[in-house]
Amino acid sequence: MNLRQIAEKRVDAKIKFQENLYKYLIVNTILAIICNIFLHSYWPVVFVMFFWGLGVLDDFFKAYSIGNYREKMVQKELQNMGD
């Protein structure tokens, strides 16, 4: 896998995270308004926010943390093998 493919994969993961985050914020805001007006309760919103939030958090770690950490570990291992 060349550097361009790796960069494209990282950019795609970041775009996916950002799109999911925007959808999460918009939909949950609308749900909160609807629940406040009609149900006078926020339990449905809390339920949706929690489980959908886990998915958004997973996308965040895939886009920003895990990939960079894995790459650093691979580079370190390659350096150790070369020495």
C-alpha cells in the first residue's frame, strides 16, 4: 500500500466521522425539540444519543486516534527490526 492510498484512507475516515457527527447533532436537536413539545420528557432522546453516540465515538477513534497510534507502533517495530 503506497502513501497516497494510506492518506486517502485516513481522509475518508475523517470525512465519515465529520458527516456522522453533523447528522448526530442535527437529528438529536430535532428529537429534543419534538420530545420537549409533545412528550415533555427527554428519555427517548437520551436513549438515541447514547447508542448513536457510541457509534460516533467509534468513528472518531478510527479517524484520529487508532490509525495514528498504529502507524507509530509499526514504524517503531520496523526500526527495532532494522537495528
